[in-house]
Amino acid sequence: MTDVTAEQDGRPRPGPQGDISPEQVREHLRRRAIFLRELAEARELRRRVTPHRSRRARIHAQLRRRTFRIN
């Protein structure tokens, strides 16, 4: 029976933290923190912009309804 984590030649594959140096781990965590910070900023911006878009869409829908109203 073969080990599931072994390669074809019998060497084990590195795990999630296998052969990674502490410097690489720190760099990865730094990049991840930057990404998550930018993602939070983008979500906040989207949340602030959305009311404007929904208000604009609502006004345009009202204008379309007025235009096609039959008297």
C-alpha cells in the first residue's frame, strides 16, 4: 500500500508549510494582509456607492413609467 502524500518516486510532497522558510511565511502573510485590507476598502466603497446607483436606477424607472403612461 502506498502513502497518499508520496510522489511517484517515493519522496513526500511538501505540505502547506512544508519547505517554506520563515521569511517566505512572513512575506505571504504581509501580502495577504494587504490584499484583505484592499478588499475591505473596496467593499466599503461599493457599499457607499450603491445607494447612489439604486437611487439613480429608481429615478430612471420612474421616468420610464411616466413616459409610457397612457392617459
